[in-house]
Amino acid sequence: MFIKQTPQTHMCKSRKSMDVIQPNTPKSSKSLSSSPNYNFDTTNSNDFNINNKKKNKKYNNNYYSKSSTSSTTSNSSLSTLKDSLPENPHIYNFSEICAATNNFLAKPISSSSTSSSWRCTLRDKQAIVFKRKLRHPIDSSDLRDRLSLVCRGHHSSLIRLLGASLSGNCIYLVYEYVSGANLADCLRNRMNPNFTVLSSWLSRIKIAADIAHGLDYIHNCSGLDSKFIHNHIKTTSVIVSEDQLHAKICHFGTAELCGESLRFDGPILGKSDSGGIKIEGTRGYMAPEFQGSGIATQKCDVYAFGVVLLELLSGEEGLRYVFDEGGGGYKRVSVIETAREAVSGGVGGVRRWADRRLKDSFPVEVAEKTVIVGLECVEEDPYKRPDMGRVAGMVSRLYLESVNWAERIGVPIDFTVSMAPR
């Protein structure tokens, strides 16, 4: 991809703006005044104004008054529109990342063996910086190409990627900051297990619809090709905004930028000592074929979404270990297995399996259909799983059925909930 660098004298005064990826905007070969479509007869216009000055004085005053008001409104609208438009992705200097995170001495938001994250301020914007290891080595030009590809996609259910930086075999991804909490914390409050901000059925099915539409956009509607995947769907990768309980998917573009996608070939950095490829993922969300081959596909995203959907219904973790009083040890419990038992349990099985904190206030028929959709997504055979376009359609219909149910029984649809700890 050819990326044009604009000289500094034609850009902002800040040197940092030189790192912005410039869009390829073709220049017009003719100026506005030389175009034959923009010729105006100024002489006739002046004669008309002179001859009709007195006759149209009142009209002209009203016209210019309205024009002034319209111009002010238009300028305000354009300013609002400009603020809402996404910026071009940035290639940050590593020194900027170090300064923003206090040389990574700031308290991280999260930390694991594969990634760490910090909340900071970069170029006067609140952001979250994620540190991840590269699967394939890339250079700055390759990073620009990938960023240009990823940042074409924009959706209300995706957290926007602002830019990235490289250092060694690590990449630092900078995302916009969204006020809220991750879905796992919303469902399971460690301080008070009996409390959840998602205490209504409508809030949970709405979040399911948000995630489904976000994934459908990534797979089918982003303008990219059919191989584009997410590869990090789980409850901790979904942020629930504090204002309207709207779900936003994190880590959009991580698979592409870290080399987890099959789109880019090259030497693999994540090999074990035995020469095999390390499988990196979260237990409970990895599809069986991904655990066997390490190759992520769109069907792997469908599987992970199915697990998240079943978690929304039950309130339980995708995979957990509970103490077995009879055996004296711990046994593995999967939300997929308990959901299958609930469906096969006959009448009332799903109702007993659903999260008790919903207080039995939900449409049972819709809940049963939702469980079936979740189980279809987690089929062992990837070819039996539906694609995200079909899943998003089914979840949307279930959401509409839930809204109709709420209107019949008088449940409030618009609501706000505080996420403060109880």
C-alpha cells in the first residue's frame, strides 16, 4: 500500500502529527474558479440588486438574518460532526508510551502471562495501552499497512483503536478509554456475589445483541475480507458502558496486528522448546479445533460468543472448578455442560438453570430459545455452527420478543444503574 507523507509545513504545527497515517485523497486538477460548472454572471447579479433594492429591502433583511442564524447552526453542526469523526491511526514513538505509563511503573489495570494494560493520557486523550507479544516480526511500514486495514472498521459496539507502537518483539496497542466495567465484573461481583448491575433480563439480552452485531460487523460488514477475525472474545473483553449499559468489544484488530491471523506469513516467534506452536487463549472460550491446531477462524469467534451468551443467562463462569464433597477434591464444571443438562431436563429445566438474581422475571420461552442459540454456537463440529450474521439475526429477534414481553407486563425498558460497589 502506498502511503503519502505530507510535508510538515502543510500539517499541524506539532511534530507528533508527522506520525499520522495520511489518507490517499486525490487532488483536483482544476481549481474551483476554472471549472465550467461554477461560472457566475456577477454583472447581472449586481444590476438585479440595485434595481430591486428598495422593493426587496424588507425581504433581504429577513433573508440575511435567517442566513446568519443558519450559518451559525451549520458551523455548530459541522464542529460536532468533526468531533465525532474518527481520527487517522497514529504510530506512537515508544518514548511516548513510556512517558504516559511512567516507564510502566504505573499500576496496571490488568496483567497476565500474555498481556498487560495501563490507563494513561496520550496526546491529551484518555487511553488504554495494551502490551502484547508479537507472533510474527513486523517493521514500521508493515505496521502502517495493518493499521490502515484495521482502522477502516467503525461500529458502535467496538472500542476504537487509536494507534500502536513497536519495541522489540512486543507491540503496544492504544485504544480509546470507555467508562464502565468489563462484563465479567458486571455478572460476578466478588465483594457481593448476590449483587449484579445486570439484574434485569432486558439488560442482558441487549448486551448479547450488542456483542452479536459487533462480531457480525467484524466478520461480514467491515469492508475487509472474509478471513478477518477477533480471536479474543470473552466476558473480560467486553466493556459495559456506565451510562446506557451498552456493550463494546475490546481488542478489535489485535489478531491482525499481533500476527495471529493467517493473512500474514513469516517466521513464528511464539514457538515452544520442542518446536511446536504455543496455543494462547482462555480456558473455556477456546474452540476444540483451535486447541488442536492453533489456527483461529471465524467459527472460533462463534464458539466463544456462544459461551458468553450462556454466561449471560446463567451468571456463571464459562469454566470453573468446584469442591466435590463426595470425592474430597475439585471437579471441573462447564457452563456448556450445565446448559445441555438444563435443556434436556424437560419443562422448567432452563428456568431452574437461569441466574437466580433475575428473580424469575424473564420470558421463559425466549430464555429457552436463547439457550438453544448458545448451544448451536458451541457445537463440537465447526461446520455445524451458524455464522455470526445468522446469530445476530436470531439474537435481535429474541431481543424484540423480550421488549414486547416487557411492554405487556409493564417492566421499564429505559433504565440506568450505578456500577458503584455494594
